[in-house]
Amino acid sequence: MWRQTFPQWTSDPMRKRSVLIVEDDFVFAKALFLHLQREGYNCTLEDHIAGIAALLDKGPVPDIFILDYELGHDMNGLDICRLIKARVQRPVIMLTGNDSEEVMVLCLDAGADQYLVKPYRKNELLARMRTALRAYSMNSGQETPEKPADSSPVQLDKHNRFLSDGLSTVALTEKETLLLEFFLGNLGVELSRETIHFALYGTKPEFFSRNIDVLVGRVRKKLATLLAPYPINHLRGFGYVMNKAPTLQPAVTDDQRIASDI
């Protein structure tokens, strides 16, 4: 077991953040460590679950976690991601050499906020880290810009296909919009993959199709930039359920506004 920590600070407030890197390949971990250190992050390396659990229990808890999907010890990256999400509210980025849809869905369902396939581009990793940290900071009330006291909840505009919290806007595809609209119309209802597929495509899914899992994964990532925690839960071996979320609602259309004024 090895651990190494070196603080490094810069004048950029987005870079004054602590990172825990969980990786059993020392050469790769060291290279990543040095890269993030040069970018101004305060980095810690860890390769054993005992050290991670102790950090979560006793602190200080890092601002963001970077996990390898395939670890050669008593737990894999998915288990560690679940452990982190069960203990603290911090963003997790998963790194993996496997680019299959199945692995991507597994990582997102385990709670990963971002997902990157090795070999990754350094600038892309940095951008994803900044995005994850901004989302966490805004959702936890730690970061500017501040929302007004009477700010509206996150709204889904199905006509223009976007989510908005009054400050930020997240674009949606046609299917992503339909999926969220379907979930909002069935709050608290456990929906099978087959039911969701039929509602969106009008057909039954092909055997072993992961279309719905991939689509839900994309929507959950977009929701995570505005909501914490996002309200769509995975039902293992069945489908999904959107919990009642007063902070997520359909946007009021112009026709509805006119009708309410009559």
C-alpha cells in the first residue's frame, strides 16, 4: 500500500482543490499525479480500500475523486464509487480502458459523475474535473454565482429542449427531452426498460439492447449539473424510477400562461 501527498496551489480558485487518485498502476498514477500537481491541484494517491475508508471516516475529505475502473485489490472501482457516494457528496470521475457501453452504464449507475476512456486527453480530463467541481459547488451552495432567494426550480422546456435553473441551461436531444417528460408524467412509478422503450420508440426493445440504459445515463449526467442528487434511480434487473422531485418540473408554456390569465 502506498500513499503520497504534495500540496500545490495557484491563484485560480477553481484549481485550489484536493484530489484523491485511486489507481493500482503506480507508473500511470504517478504520471497523473504530477500532471494534476502542475495544474495546481492538491493530490493524494491511494491504492487500498482501507486508506480510502479511513479518509472518508476521519477526513479531510478531498473535493473530487478519480478512480480506476479495474483495480487489482479487494474492491473494484465500482465498489469504491458506491462507498464514496454513500458516505459523502463529492464528484467522482471514473477512468477505464474499456470503452463498451456496458461499462459506461455500470460506472454511471454506480454514481460516477464523469467517465473517461484511457488513453484520455489531458485537457479533456481537466475540463471534466472543472465541470464536476462547478456542479458540486453550485448544488452545495459553496460557489458563486448565487441564486436569488426566490429562484425557480429546475425546469424542463420540452419545446426548446433544454433544462434550466434560471442561471444555467443544459441542452437536450429530442429523445432526452421525451424521456424526462415521460418520467415527470410517472413520478414514483417503477418503469421497466421495455415500458420506457415503447413510450419513446413505439416498439419493443431488441434482446440485450442497452439503448435505454445509455439514454438514461446521458440524462442523469445532464441532471447532475443542475440537481444534487439527481432524482432518477436505477432498479437493478428491471428499469428506473424518478422520485418525486419538487425541484424538477415542466416549464410553463405560453398557452398555459394565457389560459391562467383568462
